[in-house]
Amino acid sequence: MFESLSDRFESVLGKLKGKGKLSEADVDDALREIRLALLEADVNFTVVKNFCARVRDRAVGEEVSKALNPGQQMVKIVNDELTATLGGETIRITYNAKPPTVVLMAGLQGSGKTTNSAKLARWFKSQGRHPLLVGADLQRPAAVEQLRTLGRQIEVPVFSEDSDPVQVAKSALLEARKTGRDIVIVDTAGRLAIDAELMDEVRRISEAVDPDYTFLVIDAMTGQDAVNTAEAFHATLELDGVILTKLDGDARGGAALSVKEVVGRPIAFASTGEKLRDFDLFHPDRLAGRILGMGDMLTLIEKAEEVFEKDQAEEAATRLLEGQFTLEDFLDQMQQLKKMGPLSGVLGMMPGIPKEVKNAQIDDREIARVEAIIRSMTPAERVDPDLIDQSRRVRIANGSGTEAARVGELIKQFKEMSKMMKRMGGAGTKRLNKSRRKAAKGKSKGPGGRTSGGGRVAPKGKAPLRLPDFEADLGGGRPGGGLRLPGLPGGPNSDPLGLG
């Protein structure tokens, strides 16, 4: 969503990084471009005006003039103010001392209330809570049935009855207390536009259940209209926060940057995809970092921790550095990587990735083709690719629906990667052996003078091996240096994974 805005910010701030001193004219020139970029991104005019004023006040003062690197200090100021504009801090959800904690979901029809009610229930469940979904949208056909279907997917009960929405909400509270549910999420009806009937119904439901949190679900693709909708609902309901949907879309992103300052309520959660797991707390600082091209390592780490087993990852990394990494291991790692979402999204969260790589059109189906090739190999061939001669390549190609040349290219690239990683691992062999000897000394002696503690190649919970001259091996710090990924721009070839 923020690709265009991010490119503009990187361009503007990149010009300032190399300057030893920033004049008032330099700051004004940069802010002029930033102001234009924000307005083109459909950010509210007042928000843009206030943002630029705050940045200028700090940039032309002592904070930058006395800095050792004024350009870098300017980047920090923009990052701080962008974070503040997005909300400043991540919302902290507190729970009612006398359960249940009631959450009221409001919004226009089509904004995604029902789906995000289920996503929110899944999130509460991951926090160790026991949510109950309430189908109080009795206007839209099959709305309750949709909620029941989503509830079955996440194993959360759904309550509804054929009466009026206010009575459904009241009965849901009694049901939650009777069944021990500590979270009640009420999905209300929406309309195609704000009207008196919609506002009156939502207000009556709110009065009936006295919610601890009232969240407005708005579509980020609607731009400034989303902010206007939020203002209208806030005047009636006293919102506690906003749930922003379709944050993975290709709209300009003005709603995300405007809603906090205009409405005075933070973005509580963000939906970043169609799947129920694509939903989490909104982190203003992380999004600000992504907009400024700094990546989002915290979110990337959290996603990786969800799908990767720590022990398995450590063992795979050790085998890779020792030259024992096989195509079977490679297949396992690809399976885990797919669980983290589209590859382009993963690359977008990594800091320092060139713009050409981030913007590259990476087809995730290429991963499926690589999987097909590896699965068409025998176990022995996956362990030792040298066994694969021409006749075997033809057999593998026929089994995977590809060509023998593509099979050969994959094997060649895998061997090159293995050699490079083994060379890098060799640079740290002495340090690895030294750490192993220290670990062995720390273990208790068993009968016969033997050490107890099994045969792990790397102590559990230890930090990953740090390799000497790592940047030198990867070409870091040199123009055109850095690790080259096969198939990506700047890599060995322009064809993703060399598969056509």
C-alpha cells in the first residue's frame, strides 16, 4: 500500500544523508517534496500541514545543527513524527475484572466487520482467552451463517437468535456468563452509507451491552472517506479504536496516516490479508520504519517464530554452514517459508533489501515448481545430487512437469549455494570448535568420565554462530556487493530460481 510513498521518502531523505550540514533551505526543499508526497497519498491536508510544521521546528533547531550526522538526525526526526502521526504507541488491551469483556464492532457494509470479528476472536484466543462471537447483523442475508462458518474454522462458538439485534446482544451476555466465555464480540449490521437508522440501531446495542471496547472497521482502500466515516461514528458511539482492513491493498494509504490525528482515536488492529491469521495489533513504529525503507524486523521475527521450530532451524543452519545441507532440508525450509505468507511481503520487511528486489514481481508459484522437482527425486538423490545424471534428470522432469534443463539449473544453483555457505562456515570453524569445547567443559561428568548431555551440534538456546569477516564474504559495503539471491534482480539470472 505504501510503496509509492516509501519510494518518495527514501529519495528525499537519501539526498540529505550525505550532507555534512543542513541549511534551512535544505530542510524546506525536503519538506516541500514530503508535503507533496503525503498529499498525493491522500493524507488529510491538516495532518500534512501539522506533520511538516513539527518536522521543521525540530529540523531547523539545535537538534540537527549540533548532530554529528545531520542527515541521519533528519531521518530520525521524520521517523519519530511519522510514528506519532500513525498513533505513537500500540494499543494495550485490558480486560474487565468481571468477565465478560465486551467488544462492539461497527462499520459500513462491505468494510469487513464479520470477517474481522472472526479474526479478532482468533487473536483473543491466541492470547489465552475464550471468546464468544455474537451475530447481531440480522439485516444482511446469511450474515449470521457466514459468522458461524468462520467460527467453526477457528473453533469459537457463535451465538444468535431470531429476534431483534438489541435482544440478541443482551442474550449473548447471559450466554457468555453461563458458558464461561470471557470475551464477547458483537458483530452489528452495516449500511451502504451512514444514515439515522444505522446510527440509532448501533447506539441502542451499545447502550444495552455497555461495551468495554468499541471498534470501527474501515476499509483502507476508501482513503479520506474512511476518515469521514470514522468521524461520524465517533460522534455517536465514542470509539475506542479503529480496525483498518485491506492494508495489503494497492491504495495510497492516506486513511492510515490521517485517522489518529483527525478522529483522535488510534488504529488498534490491522488486517493485512484475506486469511484469518493475517491480523494483528497495529504497531505505528513498525509501519513508520517500513515507509522509510528501514524494514520491519520485529514483525518478521514474530512471523518466523510462529512457523519455525527453533531446534530444527538451529540444526538446519548448522548443517548448512558445515556443508551437510541437502535438498530434503531445502524442501523443509521452503515449506516453512510458505507459511509466512507471500515471498514479496517477507522481502518487504527485511531492511537493506534493494528497491529493485522489493519491487520485483515474484511469483510464489515458482516455489511450487521447485517443490515438484525435489519431490520427484528419490531420497538418495535429494541427499546426493551428484547421482543425478542425464537420464535421471529426464525422469525427474517428466515427474514434475518441467524440462530437464530446469532440473539441471536448480541442481547447479543448489550446489553453488552449498559451496558458498560451506566456505563461509569454514571461516568460523575455529570459533565453533572453541565454543563446543567450552560447552563440553561446563557439562557434568557422568559415570566413567563421560560427559552427559547428548550429542547436539549447537547448544540449545545459544545465539547463532557469528562468522568472522561475514560482510567481506558477502561483499557488504562495496558497490554492487551483498548476497545475491538466484533469480532475483542482480542475481545470477533474472529468472526466479532459474525455472523459466
